[in-house]
Amino acid sequence: MSDTHAQSVAFVRETAIPPSAPPSTAAGPIKWVRDNLFPTWANALLTVAALYVIWLVLSSTLPWILGGVWNTNSLAACREVLDGRSAACFSVLTERWHQLLYGFKYPSELYWRPNLALLMLFFAAAPVLFFDLPRKLLIFTGLYPFIAYWLIWGGTILAPLVALLGFIVGYLVYARFVKTSFAQGFLGGIAAAVLVWAIGGYLIPAGASASAMLEPIPSRDLGGFMLNLMLGVTCVSLSLPIGIALALGRQSNLPLIKGICVVFIEFIRGVPLITLLFVASVMLAYFFPPESTVDLFLRVVIMITMFSSAYIAEVIRGGLAALPKGQNEAADSLGLDYAQAIRLIILPQALKISIPGIVNIAVGLFKDTTLVSVISLFDIVGMIRGPILASTDWNGVYWELLMFASILFFVVCYGISQYSQWLERRLATDHR
């Protein structure tokens, strides 16, 4: 009786059986390959063809790269070492790396100055790029342009201090009068800054001898990839606020302001950048006072900034046009004036929409800095085309130098692209 009763009681499991791993065809690399490379017969054929092309490219380039020579002092010596083999002559990079990065006139004992300026750039850009950092770090961001100028160009420290003082006075005047009128505050701030700079221009020569000095470096001595970075960072930083102002001016209700912005944008967008660079090299000096000697680097920065700001203005105008009209009406209902509505409601949303376009222009602008080689500024492409290939030691080396320049530009542009994608995901621009 007891055995029969015991057998009628159901078994209750006290522990769960560990889950089994999915089949190899339903997860892991095999599933990824099946879903992405061989989902259909057509995709499978394209995958095989692409792999064949990749194999052809690598089978011919990898031996050329891996068998390269790094320790000779001329192309002739490199060919003697290769003894008829087809391989790269990377010795030109080990011999001329300093010219590719810094130009051929920047003093080698002063390389620490642009290196320090580049290191400080990462700390200065971090609070702007990653907005989770403390806002107090923006103080260093505002001071960085003046510190970097003094480090790279040298000279008296009074010049960057006067420039900084002009911006501070201009901002204080703007903050004082913007409550009455946006235009009054904007124009008053510009006038105050120009006045401070004009006064400082007369006082700097008198106090230069008693101020901190670094060995001055003329702009003509700047070159290499350092020049490309300087032009890219400077022009992108300046063109973004100018582009915002142009986009807002194009939507202004004042006919004069709107007309000026429309003419400027359409004219600049209709002229090639290389034409503007020739204007900067030859004609722009005639627009300044006769006694002034405007630096060529400054003239190039002015033209490239004008060029990129016109394109950024159109991108931001597209972001402004994408906003519903109710956003402006909401700002009016809250009692915000024009400056407050633009700063707090309109621009944050328009800039989020415009992120891909702005990044696209920034990447294109950075690559376009190589065009300055046509006006005798020796950037990295100018160094390759000019002093390096013109020398008898390395005349005939092309692929190694161009490949090195391509890698540098790819690293910078790919980093900008990845940051923009991270920023889009962080701001969730496609879901708001």
C-alpha cells in the first residue's frame, strides 16, 4: 500500500536545467556571415567577387609594404639595398618626417612649442565636444587660442593679452546692451573690441621689451601637417559662429541684413575655393591700409573661413527651416525676446538637426587645406611636391610620401566622423 501511494506522487523539480547553447548556425560568427555575407545567391556572388578583389590588392601591396627599406639616406642607396626587388622605400619618411610634420624652416629645437599647443588642444576641445564635463573647464577653452598663438608664433605676450582683453570688453558691452536691443548689443560689442585692439596696437611696441618673449617665428616658416591642422582647427572654429549669424541674418525680417547675407552666401558658394586663395595671396592686401603688412596666413584664414561659413550657413538654414513654426510661437508665449528664443529654443534644435551637414563640411574643409600649396604655403602636400621631391636624394619617391599623408588625413577625418556619430546617438536627433 505504501509503495503504491509513493509511486502516485508526482516528481517536483527543485532546480532548473541550465540553458543549452544555441546551435552554431543560429548565433555567433557563423550566423553573422550567413546573414550579412551570404543571405542570397546574388549577395554570395558579390561577396566572393569582393574577396577576390581584396586578395588581388593585398597580394600585390603587402609584399611591397612589408619588404620596404627604412634605413637608407637616398633613393639610390635604397635601390641598391632592394637589388631589383619591387618594394617600398620608406627611408624617405625616416629622413624627412620632421619636414612632413613641421615644414623645412621651423626650428627643430622649438618643436616642443607646436607639440605643447597640440596637446593643450585636446584639453581645450574636451569641454566643447563632451558636454558632461564641468563647465568651469570652458575658461581654459576660451584662453587656449591666445596661448596657442603665443606658443606657435612666439614674440611678446602682450599681443595675445590685448586680443583677449578686446574680446572680454566686447562681451561685456554686448551683455550690457543686448537687453535693450540685440543689434545694439552686437554692434556695440564689436566696436568696443575694435577700439581696444586699436589702442593696444599702439601700446604693444612700447612695452614689448619689458614683456615675456618667445623667439618669433614668421608664418612663412610654418609648414607640414602642422599647417594643415592649424588651418583646419582655426577655420572650422571661426566659420561655425559666422555661419550661424549668416543663417539667422538670411531669415531676418530686415531687408538690408537679409540682402547682405543672401548676396554674401550666394557669391561665396559660386566661387571655387582655389580662386579665393589666389585672391588672398594677391589681392586681399590691397583692402587693408597701405602701411599695414597683413600676414599671408591671416589672409588665407579669412578666405577659407568665408568660404566654409557660407556653406555652414546653408546647412544651419536647413535645420532652422525643419523646425515647426510652433517653436517660435512657444517662445513668444513664454515672453522671451529674440536673443533668448534663439539661444534657448531655436538654435539647440536646429544644430542637432544640422550635425551631419556641419561635420561633412568640416571634413571637406580640412582636406581642402591642402590647396594652400598652390599659393606657396608648404603644407604636407606642398612639402611633398616642393622641397622633398625637388631634392636629388629623393626625386622619384611618390607612393610612400602620398600614402603617409593619406594616413594622417584619414586618422583625423575618421575621428571627426566617429565623434559626430557618437554625438548623434547621444542627442538622439532622429527620435526628438
